[in-house]
Amino acid sequence: MLRTLDFIFFGWIVNLFYPEYYRPKYGYQRYYILVFQYLIPQKLFRLNPKVKWPVHFTSKVMAEENIKKGILCDPGDNLNNYIQANNGILFGSNIELGPGVSIISANHASNNLRKHKDAKPIHIGNNVWIGANTTILPEVKIGNNVIIGANSLVNKNIPDNSIAVGNPCKVIKEKEPYKEDFSKIIFNKKVPKKFFDFK
């Protein structure tokens, strides 16, 4: 009953202000928490105001217009995330970032610190968990069904179905297939067809 009232009173506000927020309707995050801890700091106090999904007030998302993302993925929604997308970041679906994760798509030029170097976008696949205090550097590709251990530095590509850790990050073993049945999730709003078929 309480979760239904929470959705009735606060869910419509969340869906209105966050057009790219797709999560389970119930059981993920209370809507009143999203309003008071995310939406008000973003929209009223202008912390990451242009981002179309919830970003925690301790996190920073830069060049959000260069981010493309799937569902069950809200870059910057955890504590102290730093997402810099000057050269673009492509997130798949069902991605979770631990606290303190940094994703940096552009380095500064060594001969001009006010200029960023051009690089290929970062790609992060589907069903990816990135552990706390991990840093992902420009041009990296992380495959589908991957776990990156906490405190890792990802400076090279990580293949599908991997568990990788360390500084620099290295694959330590193969990961079992991801088994969650997404067809059973009741979402907070209608999900666009383009997101239906991810594995």
C-alpha cells in the first residue's frame, strides 16, 4: 500500500522530469527519495540540471548530450560518480556503477591543459557492474556481462563474459551467463521498443 501511494504522489513527478529513467515500478528506489535527494538538487539547485535521469547531488555528469544509454542504467546516480563525456560514452542496459566511479572520455592535451584531446567514445555493454572507486579511461570498450572489481583502473578493452580487476585492470576469470528475466519486470513507464532485446 505504501509503495503504491509513493508512486501515486511522487512517481508522476519523477517520470515527468526524468524522461530517460526506466526502472522497476516498485522495489528499486522510493519515489519520494528520488524527488528530495535527486530531483530537487538537480532542478532547483542546478546540480546537473540538464541530465534526463537521476544524478546524486555528490556526483557530476559533464557533456551529458554526448551520452547514450539504455534502460536500468543511470550514470551518476550513486555517490561521488564523475562522468565526463566530452568524446562520448555509450552505455548499454542494466549497468550499475558503484560509489566513486569515474568515467573519463577525454584527456587534456599535454601541451595545453585547457584543451581536451579527441578520442573514440567509451563503450560499456549490457549487464555490467563496475565496482567502487574504479576509473575508466578514454576509448575503452567493456563487453557484455562483465564485472569490474573495486579500485580498478580500466585502460584497455575488457571482453564479454569477464570478471576483471586491478590497476591496470586485467581479466581474472570467465563470468557465468547473466540470468535475470527482464520480461518479468514491471517498469515505471512504457519502455521504447528499441530497448526490448538486450541480453
